[in-house]
Amino acid sequence: MPIEDFAEFLAEKVPGGKVVEIGIGFQFSVALRLKELGYDVLAIDWNPKSVERARELGINAVRDDVFNPRLGLYEDANAIYSVRPTPEIVRPILNLGRRLNVPVYILPLSGDTVPRTMRLVNHRGLAIYTAKPI
């Protein structure tokens, strides 16, 4: 169950266009795979070194703070996702998804708890949590 399977899951759920990865850190494989599949990927992180490295790899990346997001960055997004986010940014990610009225998909670290409002989906052995817009 490689992490790239998360990209395949997203491709099944999101029809195309722009997707935003929140907290990309230094794990670029999902964003790169989505780019290969034709998605317009925007990677967000607070760490300038992470943003710089993502750009070096050809990923459109911007520094932003999910606790106080610049909403204009996320215009036209069809979905938000996060790979193994730190627990404290999960709620702000969900809040951003609600504000933008887009689905949110989270692939947590095993053992991390996620809000009960999210639905668990098993995809090729990956535990993926989803939240649809209300």
C-alpha cells in the first residue's frame, strides 16, 4: 500500500482541475503523482524550505498559514487533501474546506485521531478520512 495509492484514490473522487495539498512538508510523492495524472496541484506549507523544494520539483507551492489562510490562494480548488498532517492542523483544514465548500481528504499517520465528523474509507489498505461540503 504505497502512499501514491492516495493519489489514485483522489483521482477517483475528484473530477480534475485544481487540488490543494495542505502541509506538504517534504513528502512530495502524492502531489507529483497527481501532476502526472493531469491535476493542477497547489502545495501549501508554512516552511519556506519545503515550499522551495516543492518548487524545485516542479510543484506549484506557496507559503501560507492554515490557521489564517489567504483565501485567494484556494480559489477554484475542487478539493483539499493532506498527507499525515500534524493533529493541530486537522480542524483548520476542515474549516478551510467548509469555507471553500469543497471536500477534504486526509491520510493520517496511524494512531492519529481525526474528528468524528469525518468518514473513514479503506482504499487499498490505506485509512483515508473524508469530509464532504455541507
